[in-house]
Amino acid sequence: MQWDMMMLKVKDCIYICMMLLGIISDNIKGHCQVMFLLAEENSTRQSDDLGSQFTEIFIKQQENVTLLLSLLEEFDFHVRWPGVKLLTSLLKQLGPQVQQIILVSPMGVSRLMDLLADSREVIRNDGVLLLQALTRSNGAIQKIVAFENAFERLLDIITEEGNSDGGIVVEDCLLLLQNLLKNNNSNQNFFKEGSYIQRMKPWFEVGDENSGWSAQKVTNLHLMLQLVRVLVSPTNPPGATSSCQKAMFQCRLLQQLCTILMATGVPADILTETINTVSEVIRGCLVNQDYFASVNAPSNPPRPAIVVLLMSMVNERQPFVLRCAVLYCFQCFLYKNQKGQGEIVSTLLPSTIDATGNSVSAGQLLCGGLFSTDSLSNWCAAVALAHALQENAIQKEQLLRVQLATSIGNPPVSLLQQCTNILSQGDKINRRGSKIQTRVGLLMLLCTWLSNCPIAVTHFLHNSANVPFLTGQIAENLGEEEQLVQGLCALLLGISIYFNDNSLESYRKEKLKQLIEKRIGKENFIEKLGFISKHELYSRASQKPQPNFPSPEYMIFDHEFTKLVKELEGVITKAIYKSSEEDKKEEEVKKTLEQHDSIVTHYKNMIREQDLQLEELKQQVSTLKCQNEQLQTAVTQQVSQIQQHKDQYNLLKVQLGKDSQHQGSYSDGAQMNGIQPEDIGRLREEIEELKGHQELLQSQLAEKDSLIENLKSSQTSPGANEQSSTTASAGDSEEVAELKQELATLKSQLNSQSVEITKLQTEKQELLQKTEAFAKSVPVSGENETVTAAKTTDVEGRLSALLQETKELKNEIKALSEERTAIKEQLDSSNSTIAILQNEKNKLQMEITDSKKEQDDLLVLLADQDQKIFSLKNKLKEFGHPIEEEDELESGDQADDDEDEDDAEDQDPI
């Protein structure tokens, strides 16, 4: 009862606090049965101010917020839910102060995270709103919430609610995810490492349905696309963006987005946001760009997705935001993608144009938009074509080959000439849209085309009307709207001077500068050049790569073009003020630098080739090491087999010892018996046979002794320097020595048997003499003949047994001899293989040593060349020529990388 009273008091306190703060919602009003009457319309603002004042009073004592956090642990609905609403209101009134109190409170954030696990959906949903207010603009709290398993819980809620088909709860979860991930590199990396990107793919499985796009589904899908863009935003660190792009391709999220892109019945705002999302997923990622180039639209016949999108971009009937999104997609497709740039430019070349006209290429669409009567299409096509040339000198030269048929009967003109013709016509052609948009787009295209391409500059100056047109435009005093065109004309003329190779005698650098000084004036020229960077739309375009404009009139500058202006404005200014003598000296220094650069490039290429050779040699060494390990394994197996044969031999030796003892007992019995005279001849023949066998065995033993000596000599000879191979050979020689010792024992046993046979022969001779003497003196009786025949039979049996045992011993010795021969062959093959490996290793070591010497010589030469370059650059600095520090840093980094590679090779054991 006391507990119920206490909880009732807690609830009443919370309700009172909420009423004081002016934040009681309709539901809370139902519980409290309190009605507020507003006398005037401005009472809402007054109540908000009053709520802020009460919030400030409430949080002045931090114990109040700490107590409120502890009350959230209560499971009672009437305590927990009002506590969540009260804390949410506190955060809305004075968010940063309340965030700081919760951050320093022990287990404060963890208690709030438990709200997401509440089984009551009302508390869980309001807990999501509370975390939205808590994580807003606070990176520390965002990290804590992320590491409290917020991603897992929020994604589970989104899945339970039906992904994009869910209600307002899905929207709240997506907003909270955006708070946690936007501009928070740590949480983005945690999201990627936790494999949560893979769980985003089911969000975009919307199919090709023409119906079922409710307002809530459109909102949810829009937020989901924005969440993908947060992970791959160009403002993120390049490494983090690249890893997220690769993960999205691997989990087929990019493929799913392309499916929505090519689907029918998709709302316009979803289609626009999908195009922007695909753009940033493929931006700067070559794998994703190659996949996007292979996507085809479901049309008959199928067309590439790029062509379909460009058709929308140059179509003035399409919404403005959609055309901007397509332009951004095309720019992202070509960003750091020289392969894609080459494919786009190739569609303009005569050799690749479809003569039948059955299909429309990307190049044809760009040319059509470039020369249409819609100024917005002119600008978009010019910027898109400029991105196809961005930082790609090869494609700039290739685009000079493009020829256009202006009208029937007239010869074709180059694309460069046609651009300058349209530029010179100015406002003579009636166009829809901005007056200067077409000229600005063409000037940006020409500036991008001519920069860092002397050949294009020569082609531009070859038309005698171009320079007078530019000087005339710059020299005129026009209105503010035309000042931007004057600045771009000054930039184009400055590029023609700075990147001029003086191949045209009438338009050399010196003559062009004299022309500027006479007709325009250097100060006036520099002032007009500064109009570009001072334009109000210039700074807006330089902030983000996405062309995001409120209306077509604001579409003036491109993001990449602002980088080009920032890079060239200073160097053009210095080039205008340089004298002819300084130009000559600069040209000489440039030629010297180019020669030195060519030499350095040559040596760098040589070093790269040698590095590749070293890598190949290292791979060969690793392969030989593997083969050596396999051979060592084979030797180990052979050693085990030899050990098995050795054990078998020991068993045979023991058995032979027992048989020899048994044979000796038989011989003793034979000495005690007599032999009949008629069996003496046969016994002699058997003894001769035994002698022959003995001699044969002795000769075989001698051969085995010589083989063992050869094996010992081959084992002691230097051939293998590897420690493992030497150990294996030493083990084999020891085992051979043991086998030799055992053969010697066997030989001694055979000698003892031969001695016994000799004794038996002498005893037989003695018995023969006794028998002859006995036959002469005493007649043989029948009983004695019977006894003698029995004894003779016994001796014959024993001799035949001895002969059989001798044969078995011979067979065993023959088998052992064959095994030793096989072992010798295996050892010889192993020794030869080890010798070959050692020779190859010595050769590789000699080659590596020679390569290192060559690299040291090359590094010395490179150091000399760098010193010369440094001195020449100092001279250039003295003459006022700008020197890019990035080149010096790159050369220094390259030298450091080479030295690190040499150190790594010295430490790498072979």
C-alpha cells in the first residue's frame, strides 16, 4: 500500500512538471484531465518562452535530471511514459544543456537505450523521439548511442514495421539513424564494419508496381535514400567513402538502386533522389562505374542507362531538378574514370558513329543538346562534355577529330570551330532561357578543353577570328550581366597564352601579350579576369560537387570549373606581366626540365621494371622453397621406410641367430656318428657346392662393402648447403653405416658357418679314413650296416637343412642388397635436386645483388638529377615563375618510397 502511494506521488510530480513546462499533449491531458484555455493566438509563443524559463529553473539543479533518469527504470507505464515525455520536452527547450547533464550522468544514455527494448510500442516509439532530440548535434552522445547497439535495435524495428511500407515509426527510426551517421566518421565506420549496410538492401525491393506509393512510403524511401547518401557523401573521408561504395556493390545494393532507376511508375521525387544516390555510390569507384555503364534500360531494343538519362537531361520538358540530377549522375560516372571518358568521346568520332541511325549514342545526344535552342540544354551538354575531358589530355586531342555537318552542301566543320562560331554569334540566335547561359557553358567547355593541351590551343588560334573576338569582348564596357562573359573570355585568352607552344608565328606568346597591352591594357585585363571569382554564384558552386540550384537562372558555374579557375587565375596573371626575356629563359628552363623529367621518368620506369623482375624472382624463390619442402618431406618418408626395413632386418637377424645355434647342435651330433663308404662321394659333392655358395656370398658382400664406401664418400662430399638437406643426408649416412655394421655381423656369421663346414669336412675325411681302415680289418655285419645307414641318413638330413638355411640367408642378403640399391638411388636423386636448388639459389642471389647495385647507381643518378632540378627551379623562382610544390613533394615521396623498398628487400630473407 505504501509503494502504491509513493508511485502515485511520483506520477503526480511528473504531471505537475509537465504542466509547468507547457508541454502536456492530448494524451497527457486525458490522464490529468486538465484543460488550457488560450485567450489569444500569440499565447503559444508566450507559453514556449514560459516553458524555456521553467526548463532552465528545472535543470539548474542537475539532481532533478538525474532523478528523472532513475525514474525511467521503473516499469510502471504511468511512471515511465510521462518521464519519457518530460525528458523529451526538456531536450526540445534547452537541448545542449540537458545533453551535457545526461552525458555526465552515470549510465544516463544506457538507461535511455533500454526504452527501445520496451515491449509497449507507445514507450518504444516515444523513446525513439527522445533519442532523436538527445543525439541532435552532439557527436559524443552519438558515439555512445551507436556503441549501445542502437543500429541493431533500430534496424530490427524497421524490419518489424515493414521496411519502406511501414508507418511513422519507420520514419522516426530513419531520422534517428541519420542523426547518428551524418558527419560522424566513427559511427559510419562502425556501421560498415558491423555489416549493417547489407541489411539496407531489402529496403529498396519495391518492384515495378504502378500503384501502392502512399505518401508515407514515399517519405520512408526518400529518407532511406538519404541515409545511403550519408554513407557515400563526397564530404566524407575518401577511404571511408570508398569502402562503403565497395560494400554496397558486394551486397548488391547498387544493383537494387539501378533497378529502381530503370523501373516504371516510380514517383518523380523518388526517381530524382535515386539518381542522386546512384551518382554518389559510383563517384570515383571504378568497379561501380563499370557496372553502371553495363546497365540497360528495359526498352526494345535495350538502351544503356546512360543514354536514357542523357535523353532526359537534354529534354526541356523534363523537371528542372531531374535534369540537374542526371547531370550530376553523368559527372559522377566520369569522375576519375578515364575509361568512361574515352567511351563517351569515342561515340563522337567518325569511326564509331552508327551510319544506319538506328541507335542514338551519348555523344550524339550531347552534341544535340549543345547546339539546341534551349539555353539550359546548352549549358548542361557543355558541362557534361567538359567532364569527359577533365584531366585527360588524350581525350582532348581525340575530340579535335570530331567533325560536324552543319548543313547540306557545306563542308563539315570541327566541333571546336562550331563552338567558337556559336559563341561569336552571341544573342543573334533566339534561345529559350537565360541570355548568357549558353555562352557561359561554351566558354567553360573551351577553357577546360584548352587547358594543359597545347595542341588544342594551336587549333584554337589557327582560326584567325577567335583572338579578335576575345579581345573585342574584353575591351568593351558592358553591363553587370555581361561582365561574367568578359571574365571568361579573359580566362580563355589567358589559357591561350599560358599553354601556347609558339608553333604559330603570328600568335606567339609575346605577340599576344603585346596585343593585350595595346587593345585592352594589362590592368584592365586582370580586372576583367577577376570578375569570375568575385561573382556571387561562384562561391556557391565551389562548395559542393552536386549541381543544386533553386532555379535555372542560378545554373551558371560548375564545381570542377571553379577548381580550374582557382588553379589558373594566379599563373595567368604572372604570365601576362612577364617580359619577353623572362619568357625565353622560362622556355629554356622548361625544356631543360622536360629533358630531365624524361630522364627521370626513364630511370623510374627502369626501376619499376626491375622491381617487377625482383617480384618474379621472389616468386620463383618461393616456388623453389615449396619444392624443397616437398623433397624434404619425401626424404623424411624414405627415412621412415628405411627404419621399417631396419626393424625387419633386426627380426631376421634374431631368427638367423637362433637357427645357427640349432645348426651347431646338429653339427656336434654329426661328429659323433660315422658315415657309410657309399655316401662319401655324394657328401664331397655337397661340400663343394657349399664352398661355391660361400665364395659367391663373399663376393656379394665385397660388392656391398664397396657400395657402402661409395655412399659414404658421396655423403661427405660438398653439394648441399641447406641445413635441412644436410641433416637429412647425415641421417641417411648414419643409417647406411648401421646397415654396413649389420652386414659385417652377417658376414662374420657366414664365416663361422664356413668354419663349421670346414670342420665338418675334416671330420668327414677322418671318418672316411676310419671307415676304410675298419672295412679292411673288420667285416661289416648287418647290424652295423643298419646303424651306419641310419647315421648317414641323419647327417644327410642335417646337411640338407643347413643348405636350405644357407639358401634362405642368401635370399635375405639379396633382398637387403636390392633395398640398399634403391635407397642409394633415392639419396642420389635427393642430392642432385638439392645441388640444383642450391645452384639456382646462388644464381638468384647474384641477380638480386646485381639488381641492388644497379638500383643504387640509379638512385645516385636520380639524386643528381633532383639536385639539378632543384637548382633550376630556384632559378625559375628568381625569375618569378611559379613552381608547384606538389611536384617536389611527389618526387621526394617517390625517392623515399624507393629507399623504403630497398630497405625492405635488404631485410627480406631469401
